[in-house]
Amino acid sequence: MSSLLVILIVLVCLLLVGAPVMFAVGFAGFIYFIIAPDMWSSVGIYAHKFFTGMDSFVFLCIPLFMLAGDLMSQSGMMNDIVRFAQLLVGRFRGGLAYVNVVNSMIFGGISGSAMADISGIGRIEIEMMKKAGYTPEFSAALTAVSAVQGPIIPPSIPMVIFASVTNVSVGALFFGGALPGVLIGASQMVVIAMMAKRRAFPKSDERYTFKEAIQIFLSAFWSLLMPIIVLGGILLGAFTATEAAAMAAGYALIISYLVYKKMSLASFYQCLMNSLKTTASIYLIVAFSVVLGWIFAVEGVPQLLGDWVKDWNLSPNMVLLMINIFLLINGCFMSDSVTLILFAPILTPLVTQLGIHPIHFGVVMVVNVMLGLITPPYGFAFYLAASISNTKLRSLVIEAVPFIIAAIAVLFLITYVPQFVLFVPTMLGLVK
């Protein structure tokens, strides 16, 4: 146990001084084989766990969903999504702020990645809002916080990771995240509505004829069809989540080339390279995290937590509260992938023993780690939004505080009312 304490201290210290996440996790895991008694002779396990950690068919979802999002961004489909969102909510005071949230809801059904949302459609949203009179700080902050819906509304890369390390149904997790994702978006709209009059947000006077509305819908139709194909195929049993990701990428490529006619060989190559670089980073984090997760299992951390819960006679609600607090604090310093791979295999058996459904807990955990993207000092979504908007990080974080509070309120709502998560998958027959 003293060896485990040392590697945890090393990991936290490296993260605090700003070391790359993959280096911090990888080095902390390697330290274990040096300091733990009789473990240096078994150092080959490090390489074995590193490679087997990436060897999962489900993980193929990650590059394929990312490629689908990149292809749609490159083809110009995002402009049609923005116009469709403007048609729906753009006429209200603060309309472009609502449009930002709705865009993230729609794009969440395409890429499954918050970072893809910010880097892909975020630039368009921020520029539109700035031109309409919103401050750059508010525009960037809203873009960052609305993007956390992306990996909650299906499909979801973090849910793929959770499912792979806990052996639960990816499809059930996808549909379980649908309603919580919408609730987070709705909470953000409530915050915008409360700000709109006080801050005198601009109101669009643009009106659309019925013919124009139909044209806008038809232009966005191909983009809106993608999540229906992905989720419908999974629900009907036509293909697995990994096959659904391949279908999404293939569909995006065909539509980009045949319908939008903006996909050249050079732009397709660029999309492949973007997806490759991002995937390589995620896979390295996954591989090193699997090593660290194995160390936790060897040191008996799951059993230790189970005994501690029994000794203190903690109720399921109290355990969930403590887990939420731990994950929210952990999210300030650790990435979503690392958190899921390290703690999902430890915490999921613990909560299921207490009668908590693993799909319910999986969605709660994913929402937790997504909030880590907008909780400083880690808050990588803030760094990306600040970078593309040329704003100061501090100002952006201050603007985001009301939205963070609203998102945490939704987190605790779905934590203690499981039906917000389980209703849709139960209705579809995915969970019992």
C-alpha cells in the first residue's frame, strides 16, 4: 500500500506542475515496478498491459466518430446546422446564445467529442456572436460549456471507454445519456434566459417564410439524418456501436463528396490526419491508464473500498454523493479518459453491490468527467475556447460560473432520480 501511495503522489505532482497527462500517468505506473517489492522482475507486465489496453474492438469507435465529425466540418455541413438552429431559436432575445446550445446538442449526435465540437463548430459560433454584439468572453465561455453535451448526448466517446472497461452495453449507455444531455442543454438555456434581459442581449429581427424554413430544413437534413442512422441501427440490432461508427464515417464521406461536393483528396487526407493525431493521443492515455488500473487492482483498492463502505455502513445515496464530490474534484486535475479507465473498474462493482444500476452509474460518471472539462485548473475545454477566441482564460471562467452551477445541479438530479437515465433505455428494452 505504501507503493501505491508513492505513485499517487508522483501522479498528482506531475499533473500539478503541468506535465502532459500521458507522461504523468505512464511514468507513475512505471515507478511502481521500481519501488514495489519484487516487481522489477515482472516489469514485462508493463509492456503487456500497455498494448493489450489498446487492443479492444470497441475502441475503434473513437477514430471513426472523430473522422465523421471532421468530415462534416470540412464539407461545410456545420453551416447548415447553424442555420437550422437559428431557425428554431434565433428569433428570441439572446437568440445566438440559444443557437450555440442547440448546435452542441445536434453536433453531439455526430462527433461524440466535446473538443471536436469546440474546434469544429465553435469558431463559427464565436464569430457570429461577436459580430452580433456579444462579448468575446461570454461567447467563448458558452461555447466551452455547451460542448460538454457532446459526449453525453449519443454517440459518446467517453461512454465507449466506460463500456470497454466495465463490460456494460454501449447501446444502453448511449440511450441512457440522451435525456441527461438534453437536461444540461435546457439548464444552459434557462441561464441564458435569466441573463438575456439583464444584459440586454441582442434580438434578431430576421423572419423566415415557410418556403425558406423548408429550404433550411432540407439543407440540414443530411446532417440531422446521421444520428438517426447511428442510433437507429444500434437499436434495431443492425450493427454494433463500432460498426455504427464506421457507418457514420462512411456516410459523412459520401454526403461530403456527392451532396456538398466539397471533399477533395487533399481535404480528406487532412481529416484523416486530424483524426489520427487525436486518436493517437487518446490511445496512449488509455494504454498508460490501463497499466495504472491494473496496479490499483493488484494493490486491492476495490476490495479496500468495499470493506470501508461496509464498515461505515454507508447508504447508496451517501456513496453516490461521495463519488460525485471525488470525481468533481478529480476533474480539476485529471482528463476524462484517465479518470474513466482508472476509476470505472473500481467504482462500478462497488455501486452495483449497493443496488445501483451500472448504466445509471455509467452515465453519472460520464457527466462528472465531462464537467471536468469546464472546471479549472485543468478545464481543457476552456483552454481550447480561449485559444480560438483570443480571450483571457480567467475572464472566460468567470463568465462560465452560472452555467457550471446549472450543470452540477443536473448532475445531482440524475444521480438521485435514476429514471432520468434509465427511462429511455428501459422503454427501448435495452435494460431491465
